[in-house]
Amino acid sequence: MRVLITGASGFAGSALIKYLIGNHKADITAVVHKTPVQVSHENIQYVRYSIKDLPAFLNSEPEFDYIFHLARIPGKRFGNIGRVLAGLQGAAANKKILKAISHNDCKTRLIYLSGSLMYGNNPGKQCVETDKIQPTGFAKYYVFAEQPLLRAIKNGNANIIMLRAPWIAGNGSWYAKLYEEFVLQHKKVPVYGDVNRRMSLISVEDCAGMLWHYATHAKASGIYNIYTTQSISYQEFVHAIAKAYNTDNYVSYDKQKMLKFTDKTTIDSICCDVVLSTNHKELLTGYKPIYDNPEAYITQMAQHGSNR
């Protein structure tokens, strides 16, 4: 079985590689760009390509059984303008990737990892796949790159699965930047925005497991929501962090205060109230979570240390 993973040295990509090594026999081609490789194994071949160069590589290779598309073109410069440009570049690249794997006899299944921010801020609602997307925060720019895939799904392409995940918790990434580093430095838990908002949460290990589960079990092309924690309040989340780091101290930042150290797009992402549900519960219930207790998982992260 041939598997290709883009963003293979990233947060979700490295977790997927570890999952596949531990659970399945697969010959893995891992596409990396600039981030150093984290996992070495005899069944992994690393290749260095940007997303923009990937279509040419696909055209030169034998057919893959599965492509897990976990990479994005970063828009780190020029604020929102840079994010728009990155989204448009991503759209052009994804259109070419689809062309490379869409000839009539191609059996390659493309699995694309999206996020719950596509549904926007939805207090009091559970979002399902048929809901209209209302992108907020970073999703306003990621959605450009997704358009070729969404059109292909709408037009009946049978080989595309788009998975929309909630907040993905794990060692590193947003959790370390927003919470762990702050707690370790200030001995206080930062509280961003409304404590009464809700969130769905999934461990990065379970995100990797569900990527494989849906790739191999979803019968039809389409959009699927994945998660393991239906809903927790943000207040429960920050209290779990306080308990994990043995502190009773908090510091609150409303959106106005947050503007002093970050931009509105980031604030809209961090403070989004969105909870996932699904029209495909039979697929969700067919997966046994590795971690189904958010408080215990947060404690485990604190004990192991995201950046230490």
C-alpha cells in the first residue's frame, strides 16, 4: 500500500506517520518543505517539495493509494494580504494536484484536513456537514485553497474526502504558544475572550487515527466532521489547564486587550464558539478514541512538556 503525506514534518503530519508506523503496513512517501524531519523508519521515504511543486512529482510517480494533504502555503508576511495570496496560491496548487490524480483509471483517494473555523462563530449550535460555511479567522483565507476541492466534491469526484477537525490538542502547536509557554513563564493561566463559549477538541493522536479511519471506512466522497469530545466549555478547558499546572491564578484578556499583542484574524480564530456534530454518526462511532478525557490529556501534556 502506497501512502503519500504532505506536511509530513508538521503537527498533524508527524502524528499520522507515527500512527501508521505503529498500526499499519504502508510504504510512506513523506513530503517535507523546510521543517526538519522528526521520525525515521525503514518504510518512510522523505522527499522535499513545496506544495506548488508537488503536482510535477505526482505526475512522475506511480499511483498512490492514499494522499493525505495536510500542508498549507503559509502567509506569514503582509498580514491579511499575505494570507489571501497564500490562499490563492494554494488554490492553484490544489487544482493541479487534482488534475494529476483525476484521470479516469486513477484510484488514489485524497484526504484533505480542514477545520471547524469554516463553520464560523455559532453560539448555541452544533455544526454538521450540510451547514453553510461562514469562515472566520484564518479560515477566511484557507477557504480559497479549498475551493477546487469543494467544487470537485460537488461535481461528483469520488476520490476526495475533506475532514473538518476541531481544535487539535497536542505537544506543540497552538497549545504551547497560547497556554503552556504563558503558564510556565507567568504561573498564571491566560483566559482569552468569553469563558462561556464552547469548543470541540481532539488529541493530535486521535486526529491521526481518524484520518486513517475515514480514509479507509468512508464509502463516499464528501465532507466529514471528526472529533472525540462533543463539547466542553472554554471555562472547563482553562480550569483543566490550571489543574494540570497546579495553579489557581488566571489572567483575562478581552478582545480589546488582545489587540495589543495579536491581530484581529488571530483573535477571531482563538475566540470562535463552534461545536461539531455530524450527519455520519456511524463512521464516528466506528472509531475507538485513544484519548476521550480532555482533562486527563491536558494533564499528560503538562507532565511531558510540549517544548521541553
